[in-house]
Amino acid sequence: MRYAYYPGCSLMESAREFDVTTRAVMERLGCELIEIPDWTCCGASAAEPVSRLMNYALPARNLAIVEQEMEGLDVLAPCSACYLNLLKVNREVVGDRHLHGQVNEVLAASGLHYRGDVTVRHLLDVLKTDVGAKIAEQKVTDGLKGMKIAPYYGCQILRPYPVFDEPGNPTSMEPFIRAMGGEVFEWRMGNRCCGASLMMGHPEVAIESVAAILADAEGADAIATVCPLCQMNLEAYQARAVKEGGKPVPVLYLTQLMGLALGLDRETVQLEKNLTMTAKVREDMATRAWAMPEPETGTGAAGVTDQPQEKGASHV
């Protein structure tokens, strides 16, 4: 199974651990990820308010490269925002002759032409549809038995295009949590919005949403997510959300948890980049995978700091 891999900007910086573990986990599961050559930003949430045409042309450029140089491969995008932007091009540009023509007029300056032939897939879609939990289970070497994992999907892989999961009741992560030996934590907030970019303009609204999500996750050993923005909001602003009624819960990428269960080494899983590792989770991982050292400097009983922190700082 081969895919044109679109990492996107976040996975090169603040969500580097998501990129590294995605590549390693998919290789372990028999999938070959071929990075799209000369890929560029998809526009994320910033392009649309600036220019409608730019909002389509930026992701279309990456799809046009795949059509031209990687024909026959589906595009795999781990980042939920990137997935939505790339998928949106296929859904809204193809069939609109005027918009399609405008997009190709922009792309022509780079010698590209977008036909609309590429299938865009999210990481969860590929795991669910192409790989399957049974295959993943066969690869497990260090199960996460006893760990209660709350699957958090967020908004952008579910809405407005319900391609591979049910927006009202998403379940695509659950078979893989069980396959890794973990227990699916039953909760009601798996598809609740984390506030997304409102954390910048209207933080009080976003913090309220994050607090509600964290409060409902009380009792879980970790929240598993597949969205860099969701992970950032739930983790970096957790201390503020706890003051509003939330509960401290580690927030890990699904691929980090899968990496642990599949026996990937510590350098690859990169847990030191997570800001909300609690003593309980360290203890669980020490007994299920490999020994985790105690943190050099404490951040309190819950491992949560008082201020938002820069992603990538070591707290393990």
C-alpha cells in the first residue's frame, strides 16, 4: 500500500511528534508513505478570510503535483485541517467551471494543471479502510492493557464531509485502541469542538469548550487525538481550562500510543514533546513499554503548568 504523503506545516514544527510517529507506525503496518515533492502550505484556516481563490489554489497546487508526478496514488493527510482543505478542493472546485478555471490560471504560473483526479484520505480513513485493526493487533509487542483512552476526533475530519465516519457518533479510532490492548473510555465529547482558532481571537470561548472536554475525560489515562490544533488547545491551555472546571488529562496523538504498543523506541515515539504527561501515565507506560525516567523539574502533581508553553519543550 503506497500513498502520496502530505505532512503539512504543523507536522514540521509544533506537531513534529505526529509526523515522526505517523511515518514509523505506517511503515510498521506495511504502508509506504512517499512525501509529495515540493509540497507547500494548504492555507489552513488563514487563507480563506484573505482570498477565496487563494483558499482553493494553495491546496490545489499540492494535488496537481500528485496528479503530475505521483499518478495513481491517494493522498494521505494526517492533519485534520490539511485533510479538510485538500478534500474541499475536490468537492467544491471540480464541477464549478468558473472556479476551476480560475484555480488553473493561478497554477499555470508554476507549470501545473489541476484535473481533480486525486483521492484525498485522512490517516484514520486509511487505518480503518485499508489496514484494519486486526492487522495492527498482529503487530503489537507491548500492549497498553489497562490504559483507558478517550478517542477525540474534533470537527474537521467529520464535518462537513462525513467520508469514513459518522459525525454524530464517530468510532474509527476505537478498534485500534482495543487492538493496542487499551480500553476505550466512554465519554460524550469525542466530536465536540475544542474552540479551534478562537483560542487566539476569543480565548474565553475556546477555554470554556476545552474545560468541558477535559471535565468529561475525568478518569481517562489519556486523550488520543489526530488533529494538531486540537492537541495544542487541549494540552497547552490545559492549566487555564482546569481553573474553569476541566480535569488534567494527558493528550497524545493516536500514533504515539500505537507506536508504544508496536514497540517503537523512545526516540521515535517522542513523548518528551508532550506537555501533559502525568505520573500515572508514566507509570503505565513504564510497565507496558519501556522505562520512563522521572521529570528533571516538576510541574506539579498533575504535570500541568500555569501558562501556555511552547510545543516541543521537554517535560519527561
